Amino acid sequence: MTKVILVDMDGVLEDLVSAWTSALNSKYGLNVNPDEVAFYNLHRYYLGLSDEEYYGVLHEPEFWKTVKPIEGANEYLRKLKDDGYWPVLLTGTYYKTLRPKMDYCLFDKFDVFKWSDVIVTGLKNLVQGDVIIDDSPENLRSSPAKLKILFSRPYNERSNPKSYGAVRANSWEEAYRIIKGNCV
């Protein structure tokens, strides 16, 4: 039976934080360094902006063209697919930004996914897979997956993945080795 690998998008497949901070910094003359973002909630760094200003850039289709893939993501997902695994995108993407995000970021930059490989939900804990790779400790804590991988980002460095039955991967190469080494 094919093993399902649930893969988060923001912070795992692509670097949303860098693109978002760059867009907000440019638009509002600010200077937030994405490498210093120590909290999952980026809004904490832009307290002077209204919700409309903060989230507004995500509604601009051109923005999604600026979001860069995480190094090695497509390469190692392709290897996993070639090894007989089924990578499935599991995202909590807001419905109003879904189309440009999928068109200009996911399908344009990752050849391993087609629409039938995408699950959009605010309830990731209800989705069953053999492996989950996510950058949010909360999503891993509640996941029923057998193997849980915390993808390292500056904002989750303080998290102890062992405390919720997960392991940390600092790169896509490491995530690949963890999956292959656990024979999941």
C-alpha cells in the first residue's frame, strides 16, 4: 500500500515569511528581518499595521510569484514519489488566497503536485497520513500520523519535538533520510 506523506506548504515547501516580510517592509517602509522572526505569528512584528494592511499583500496575485521554494523541497519530494510514496499537500490556506497561491506558487514551482494531491483544511488533525511534515508544533501535536517531522524554521527553534512525538528536520535532505530510515 502506498504511504502518504502530508506536507505543509508555508514554511515547509516555500518561504512565505521572507516574501511576506519583504513585501510589507517595501510597501510600508519597515525593516523586519525574516531571520529574526521568532514567533509563528508574524503579525506581532507589524503591530502598527491594520489587518487589512497586513493581510492585503496576500490578496495580490503577483505576490505569490515572489514566494521562493525551500531549498531541496521539489527535489526530495520527487525522490520520495519515485520511491513509491504519495506526497499530499496539506494546507490551511485562506480560501480567498487559494487560487493565486496554487497557480503561481505551488503548481508553478513544484512538479510533484496536481490538484488531486491537495487538501485544504483548517482541521489538519482530522487528516490521516503515514507521515506529516509541518513547521507548526501545534499541527504535529494533534496529528494522527505515525511519523511526525517538525521542519525547522527560526520561529520553532525553541520547540522540543520529542515532547509531542516528533523529530526535527533541518532540511529537505534530512527529512528524506528520516522518512527512509524509519521505513514508514
